Amino acid sequence: MCKLEVENLSVSFSHYDRGLRQQMVEVIHGLSLSIKAGQIVAVVGSSGSGKSLLAHAIMGILPGNAVMAGRICYGGETLNAQRQATLRGKEMALVPQSVNYLDPLMRVGQQVRIPGADQVQAAQQRNLFERYGLEPGVEQLYPFQLSGGMARRVLLSTATLSGASLIIADEPTPGLHHEAARETLLHFRELADEGRSILLITHDIESALTVADKVAVFYAGTTVEIAAAEDFAGHGERLRHPYSRALWNALPQNQFQPIPGAQPLPGQLPDGCVFAPRCPAASAECSEIKPDMRKLRGGMVRCIHAS
Amino acid sequence: MIRKLLAFLGFKAVRLASLMFAISLISFMLVQNSPIDPVQAYVGADAVRVSPEQRAQIAAYWGLEKPPLERFVIWSSALLQGDMGTSMIYRQPVEEVIGERFLNSAALMGVSWLLSGIIGFIAGVVAAMKKDTWIDRCIQWYCYTLASTPAFWLGLLLLMIFAVWLGWFPVGLGVPAGVLADEVTMADRIRHLILPALTLSVVGISNIALHTRQKLVDVLESDYVLFARARGETGFRLFWRHGLRNIALPAVSLQFASFSELFGGAVLAEQVFSYPGLGQAAVDAGLRGDVPLLLGIVLFSALFVFTGNLIADLLYRFIDPRIRKAGVR
Ligand code: SF4
């Protein structure tokens, strides 16, 4: 059974255009993915593609002007706002991007512990800091005093300490050099091996592949492919979607081939396949039909020509 | 830490000294060039019965016939020795007049400072927590309306309603008229204080409320509050743990930094309510050309405002960990 299942999720924002008419802009559409216990699923895609919103939608912390549709299941149970509110911080935990997500005026240790924490929790927090190689003095520091690497481990501690069985990490390795990023991701692997499910949202496909079981490739607000991590190999022959292949081949250690063109903005998506304007394999059909997600070779793909 | 504090205070002391010098020089020049003839003002209604010789004597008594520069030097060197001179209208040493008047003003300003601070802060918090609801709109409307209401006008309004029509409070003065000084009770003083203090605080609320509202709105939209919500914190507990912590210090600092508005408001309110405070003395001194008293009050009020700003500064510097610790690590 899947720990988390997201089916056909869409997130739109209402905003006012120049004529003061209310307009809806769909930032995420038709997104589906699932995670089993003990699995790491990486959601990869370039920055600014609305990936963070996926995390916020699952946690139920979207801003007030956002409208969500589709279904999110947790442990076999459909999530509604109420259910999300009870699970937040207990069953589901978020590991945010940066130290800006910590209260600037609260000491780190106090902040990592859940409000109203008892002595047991304080002890747990100390153990956890030790496990992550944080000196005992760190709990007395304020967020601005943390180095980048320390901040990562502190943020990770918040999720670990909560005992949540689903951890959503939103871009957990921004600006970290390779070694530090790897170390952070290994901590996630440890957590997954303890039986937790981890959703790793990142633009760093290379680091993500070192720990992930499954990869969901995210493009222009939707998933275009779900593949096993092993499928990312060679020149991407086993990948199903042209975008995944292009993303893979754009990496420096592969062919370092940039993808021509730019990702379409939300609200300005092409009529047919979202990737059609940039796709080397596009045919006339591609700009007319919106491809659905379909099963292919043990993965999923959103492309009419994939085989 | 201590050394940093001392260095900071030393720097501020130099600032204060130069500020005081500049202020006394400028006010002295202003008074010098004002159209009010101090002798005339001193003599008042008896003018016709005072001969030119007597006038000259009066002028000589106050040292008014000497050239301005010399007078400034005499006055300021006396000041440096702690002698602020004698008030012409009260015939008392200036420091005594200021001390006595300031006690009254301090009660008035203190009460309204606390009231406006507490009420304004709470109003700001409520507005931000209920952003875009009718409560928020009411509070904002109130603040913007009051921000453009002159204190004296509001004072007159309150006087008319509560003192004249309803008769709940005395019309003016600091103590009941015609009662011996030692028979004046605390209750009397409080009754006389309520209306002016109310006037002053009602006007002071809007500043702090709007500021607090904006701060809290920003805090509530911040990444760290989003994260706190993701961790399951909600409602009042969220406000208590993250909101209050991040808005209290700016609010308290703002309240200290508003000493100048407070003093300015007090001058007007005291005038309307004939409340015997420092502000009223300042107006009298100005209108009747009581140079020593006027200069004394000007210097004193500058010191008062400076102290408020200094406290606001100190609060940030030595309480906010981001500034306090920035140099240490
Ligand atoms: S559907 Fe057509 S345009 Fe879209 S990815 Fe497949 S081949 Fe390319």
C-alpha cells in the first residue's frame, strides 16, 4: 500500500488582471505520484516550475488565494483540510529550503523542540543534534549564527524529531557544494531505511539520483514521467519522455547539451503537449492533443510518441 | 559587551552635548529676535504706571541691557554650573518650576503613554490576526481618522461631552479650585488627570496600532510562520510563540521613540485643559518672554526626547540577538 498518493492534483491561484477581472492561473495541473513506506521519491524539475507548491498542497499550507483540486491520500485515507491540520507536524513533516524558515529571534534548540516540549523531548533533541554532528552549544544559537551546513542539519532535525512518517523535503540542498549535499541526502536515505517515506523536491537531479528510488520529472506544472532511478543511465535510452532525456543529457558529466527554449509560464501553456514547443520529437499531433499520463515499461509517461 | 555598551554611551553623550549646545544657541537667537519685549511682558497691564526709568531698572535687573552675545555667555556658563536662572513670571528658580511642572506632566504623559501603548498594541495585533475582516477595517479606519485629528480638537470635544454636558469630570486644572493644597486628595488629582490623559492616548494609539499591524502581517506572511504552521502550530499558540516575539521589540522601541509626539501632544492637551504641566509653562514662557524658563524648558524637553530615542536604540542594540551578537561571533 502506498503511504502517499497524489492523483490528478491541480493548484490554481486567483488574481486580478488589469481589467480587475478575477482570473485563475493554474500553476500545477494533472499531477500524480505515489510513495511507498521506506521509499524516496524525487520530484525533479528546473527552478520556478511550482514544485514547492506541491509540498504546500500536501501539507495543507497553501496561501488563502489558492484553490486545490484532485485527491491526496495519506495511508489510504483521503486528506481534507481538517485531516491535514491534525497530521501536520506529527505524521507529515516539512524540511524547508533555508534558515529563513526558522524564527530569527528564537534559539535553535527551543525551536527544534515542539512547543510545550517535555524533558524527554529535550533529551531526544540533544541526541539528534549529536547524531547529526551538531555541537551541544548549537542549541543555544540563533538562526543567523548558523552556517549553511548547520542550518540544513537543524532543519532536518525538526522533521526527524517530530517522528513523522512522511517527510517532504523542499529543495534541501540549495547552494551546498557536492559533498555537503551528498551528506544531507544520505541522512534522508537513513530516514527512509527506518521505514519513513520521503518526498524529495529538488532541481539537483544529479544529487537526487544518488539516494532516490523513484524519480518524478516535473515540467511546466505537471509530472511528465515517473521512472526508476536506475533508468537514468547512459544517454537516457531507458527514459520515456523527451524532456527527461534532455534534462539528463544536459548534465555536465553527460553530454552537457542545453535544452533550447524556455519553460512556458503558468497560464500561458501551449494547447497540446506542454513540451511541444521545445521537443525534438514533436509531430503535428503533439500541439493538438494533451497527452495523458500512461503506464510504460514499469514507469509512467505523458507523451503520445513514447515507446 | 560591557565595553561595547560604554563606547555606545560615550558616543551618545557627545551627540547629546553638541545637540544641547546647538539647541540652546538656536533658541536663544530665536527668542532674541522675537517681537515680544520681555520688560513689557513682565510689567503687563501696569504698563501705563511704569516710567521709562523703572523700565530701565527692570531691564538692568534681568540683565537685559547687555548685548545678546554676552547674555548668552553669561547664561550658558551659569547653566554649566547647574544654575538655570530665575523664571521671570514665576519668580522661582527655573529648575524648581520645571521640576514641579514636570511631575504633573509626567503623570499625564506616563498614563497616556502606557494606555496608548497597550491599547494600540492590542488593536494592532487584533487587526493583523483578523486581517481583511470587518474588525481589521474598523481598527484601520479608526487609526487613519485619528491620525488626522488634532489633539486639541479632540480635547475640546471630550471636554464638551464629559465635563460640560455630562459633568463627569472637572473642566480643567490639575486640582480642584479653591481647595487648600494639602487638602487635595489623590482621587482629586486622578479625576483631573483622566480627560487630558485620555485625549493624549487616544491620539497616540493610531501610530503604534498601525505599525504593529503591519509588522505582524509581515511576520504572519513570513517563511518562518509558514514553517511553524507546517509543524502543526496554529492560532494563538503560533502568535504567542512566533508573533509576539517578533513584534514586541519594535513596538516598545517605537513607543520610546515617540516621546517627541508625546511631548508635543501634551503641550496642546495641557493648554486645552488648563492642566498645570510643563507644556503649559512653555506656552506661558513663550508668550510672556520669560527667556530663562523658555530656554530651560526647551533644553529639558530636548533631553526628554533624546532619552526616549536613546532607550529605543539601546533596546534594539542590546536585546535583539541579531544586533547584540553580530559583533561577537
Ligand atoms: S507528446 Fe509530442 S511534444 Fe510532447 S513530449 Fe511527446 S513527442 Fe514531444
